[in-house]
Amino acid sequence: MASKPITSPVPVEWYPSLSVLMLSIGLVLTASFFIYEATSSKRSRSLSKEITIGAVASFFLGFGSLFLLLATGVYV
């Protein structure tokens, strides 16, 4: 029984596009988080909204960074 090599579920040609897309979304969400923090008063802030925006921005920035490293050949 021959073993199959492990392959990526995402085609290698998509790495640069995915990195730009995900990093862009993450940066926009990060900017919206900072704008929300700067413009809202302490009484009108919502912890659940802050955690949600922060988690989603972190997700996109993390995977965008991963695809950027894959696209540049750091991880082969």
C-alpha cells in the first residue's frame, strides 16, 4: 500500500491573492476596531462587539500572514 504525499487543499497559485485579500480584510477590520474605540464613549462600548471584531481581524491577519509566508517561499 503506497502512501500518498500530503498536498495543500488550496492551489499554490492562489497563495499571493489569498494573502493580499486576507491581509486587506484584517487591516480594514483592525482600523474599524480602532475607530470604534476612539469614537465611542466608555458607557456605549460593547465588550461582545469588541471581542468579535478583534477575533475576526486576528483570524484574517493570521491566515493572511501564513499565506504571505507560503507565497514568498519561507515555508516550503
